[in-house]
Amino acid sequence: MQIAAFNRKPLHNGEVITFYTRTLETIPDAGLPASVLSARNVLQSLLHDMSGAHVALGASEHTQEAQELDAARDEQFSGLVLQCRAQAQHKDPARRRAAQLLLARIGDYGTISEFTLQPFADESADISSLSRDIRESNELRDAAALTGATDFLDELHRLNSEFERVVLTRSAEATGNGPSLTELRPMADKAYNTLCQKINSYCITEEGAEPWPGIINKINRHITEARTQLAARRGRAEAAAAAGQATQPANS
């Protein structure tokens, strides 16, 4: 019996904080081997810092300048999706294929509503990730150029960079020189991996004696719930993209 492998990168910041919180609630803070408790305490400390940074970042996002930039990037993302949907109905088969390719990748990040109504920091991370996906793929980059999506993507990237600059400046003013979520999250991911490795190791060396199977089962349930959440998000995005393609008129 082992803790299941789980890629936490698709989780938004708030979601990964919730996941780690539930994981720690599963593991007693006393009565376990010192190495496990030490690993638990490391993750607990990082989670505390992440939660504080998340709150501070949220407060800094509610300045007027940040809100205006967020509204602009929401509009730009919506325009990007609508452009791709229109091109997916174009009379040119090459444009249709290119648009469908882009819609499939964009759909990995959710519907327009899910994308634009999520917490600001999560939207920033998704825009950066989407931009990187397209920039680093020759196929996606060519598809963007063919469908006229490049201008939308470039402006979305610019607005997102400006939004992040404003927010990080405000956040630094509010929190001093503490580490950012961008810095803390990889550290927490590493601490979680270390904790899981130790729990798995003790379960093996103690031949499945309690409390290890109970702890592992509970963590695996949290993992299953998180995977279900991600799958539902992906499914809604795919359904919305398909509906948009079916209702868009053909271009002349």
C-alpha cells in the first residue's frame, strides 16, 4: 500500500492550499516517528506561509489599477476563445483544424467563465502557462498565426505581465520581503513529496501495521477528490468548446 502519485501543478493556488491542509489534518501531530513528524512540520510551516501570502496577494489584487487590468485581460481571453470558435467554422479546412487544436489546449484551462471568474492569482498562473504552452509548441504557434489568434495572445500576455507587476508591487509593500507564492509552492511540493516518501517507507518496513494504512487511505481519498475536481473542470471546458463550435456560423 502506497500514497498514490499525484501531479499537483494543475491545481490552483487556493486548491493546493486546501489539499495540503486536508493532508496535514490526516496525519497526527504526535505519536509518529520523529522523521515523519519533522517532515510534517516542514510542510505545515510552508503551508502557513503560503496561506499568508495568498491572503496578502488577494488584498493587493483589489486595487483599482489591478481590477482594471484584470477586466482587460478577461475581455482579451474571451476574445481569444471567440476568435478560435469562429475560425473553427471557417471554410478553409486548415484553419478549422488549427482553431480546433487551439480550442483543445485552451479548454484544458476551463470555460470562459471558469477561467475569468477564478481567483486572480490562479488566472495569472493559467495565462502564463497557456502562453508558454503555445509559445513552446511549433504546432500551436503556427495554429495561432493561421487563425489570427497571435494578436490576442500577445495582448493577453502583456496585460497579464502588467497585472502581475502591479500586484507583486502591492504585495511586497504589504508583506515586506517575505517569499511569494511562486517561491513557496515548489518548496511545499518538495516537502509534501518528502512526507509521502517517509510514510510509504514506514508502511513497508512495518509490514502494513497501523497507523500507516489508515493514513495512506485517507490521503488517497483526498487525491481522488482532487483528481475528480480537475477532471470535471476539463470536461466542462471540452463541452463548452464543442457547443461553441456547433453554434458558430461559417465565415466567408
